[in-house]
Amino acid sequence: MNNTEAKFILNAYRPNGRDAGDATFRAALDQAKSDPALGAWFAREQAHGIAVAAKLREITPPAGLREAILAGGKVSGGVSSFKAEPATAKRAFWNQPVWLAAAAAIAVLATVSVSLWPARGVASGALTDFALVDAVEEGTHGGHGEMTAAFEASLEKDTTRLAGAMPVDFAALKGNGCRTVSVAGHDVLEVCFKRDGAWFHCYVARVQDFPGDPAKFAPMFAQHGKAVAATWADGTHRFVVAGEAGRAVLQRLL
């Protein structure tokens, strides 16, 4: 296991220590203890997670919000038990239906996000997560061969729209010197290129190796620290382009 792989795993480690006994993290935790640079990075990540959790705990919902949401959703015999109020009655702004619906949606989203966080990396989001970590690593990139150089040159052209048609011969690139990494047990190709004065990293995987999302979809964005990634699929390959130039610059390449 190298530091990139260890970071990828430790990104899912919860700062409250509940994962300390989980075998999934054991090797990565051991590496963080033995490698000073990785240990310092892990300490920063944990401190950030603790700070965010503390800020979230400071948020106090309006009194009676939970009861109001539950009351608004009660149904008896297929008919809502909610009683209409006189048109002249004025509610507090947070007790209006639109705000109650928004609060309920946020609560559900937060619950789902927290419950899914420990399992990140096993679904199709694994490739994006890996790219966000790997793209900021120094000294781990590289590749050689004419096909890799040609692919890099095409990515660097101002006229190339990355989310458009990008003919890729996966097997040929892999067999002729393109950097190949393993993500969730599957081969992923990586090519570095420069556009608008900034470096980007393009990761290419086969759609069938990362099921869970449609075989073809438009770019979606994700961010971790300074790294921003765009992910999309063209029906045959899944692409992730990541870099530290910001979303606006990355969006112009698509």
C-alpha cells in the first residue's frame, strides 16, 4: 500500500474514532503511524472533521420544528389529519409549509450522507474519490510511449472539449506505457496534461468495471480540499478530470 491508497481509505475514517477497530482501515492506520508525512496529513484531516462536526452541533433548530414536521406528515385513513387554518392566521416563517418541506429534505439528506459516508469507495464514486486524492500527489504521475504522448497532446489542444467524443483505445494505451493504477480492483489509466497554464489529470476506466451509475451521463462535479473533479461517461468509458485550478477553469475545458 502506498500513501495515495492509504489516503483514499483514510478519507472515510470518521474523526470520532468509531472505525478504530474496523479491519478495513487497519493497514492504512499502521502506515499513517509509520510515515511522518502521511501521519501529518491524517492529523490535519481528522482535526478538520472534528471542527466541522463541532460547528454542526452548534446549530439549534427552532423549537417545535420536529413536531411540526411530523404533524404535517400524519395521515389517517388515506386523508391528511392536518386542519386548515384561517386565512388570516399568520404563522412564524419557519412554520410555513415551504420551510417545513425544506427542513425535512435537509434532514433526510443529512441522514443519508452520514450513513453512506463509511461505505464510500465501494460504489461507483470510488473513481472520483481516488482522483481527488491522487491528483494532488507529487511524484506519482507519469507514463511513456507514443500513444500516451498523442493522447496527452490531444487533451492539451484548446479546441478539445473533454466531455465530447474522446476516442480511447484502453487496451492499447495500457499496453504501451500509459500510467495504470488500480481502483477498487480494476485498472484505471491516467494521463497528465496542461491547459490554461494549469495541470490536470485525466483518469479513464471502463464503464463495466464501475457499475452503479448510468453508462452515459453528463459531467458532475466534486471537490476535496483544493482539488476539483469532473466525472462523466460516454457509454464505453468513464472519465474523471481533476486538478487544483478551480471549478470555473475546469468547466471551460468541458
